[in-house]
Amino acid sequence: MFVFSLKYVAPLEEVDALLPDHVAWLKAQHEAGHFIAWGRKVPREGGLIMAHAPTREMAEELAASDPFVKGGAAEVEVIEFSPSFVAPGLEGLQG
């Protein structure tokens, strides 16, 4: 499992201009089975995406394809983790 931690590096006006493409990308990756959750950081300085990918290389490629990243509005850190505990109902998150 991976977490993509996005940090905005451009003014929010530039982020907002890319938002429709970013949301379409999120939905497409969810439909492809890659993304299971996402949302804004509070305060609004970036966002987080929980992702499934078979390899780190694929996760990094997915993260780099984000319109925010491609458009220069955000930087992304790809964090890999292996859950050792999950709440009931989330057992599918364990590797």
C-alpha cells in the first residue's frame, strides 16, 4: 500500500485551475482499482491519496501522472507502508 503526500508549490489559484483534471484523474484511478481514499490536508496545503500498486515503480508513475504534479502546482512524496493492523472491515488493506 502507498500514500501519496502532495504539497502545493504554487498559489491556490493555479491549483484550482487544475482541480477539474485532478478530480477526473482521481476518479479514473479509483475505477482502475488503484485509489481507495483521498482528500485535502487541513490547512489546505496539499492532499493525501491512499493507493494500491503492485510495485513502487508503478506507484511512483501513478503519482507523477497527477495533473497537479504534471502542471507544476504540487510536489508528491510516495510513502510505502505495510499495515500490521487494520480496523474490522478493512482487512483487504493488509498485504
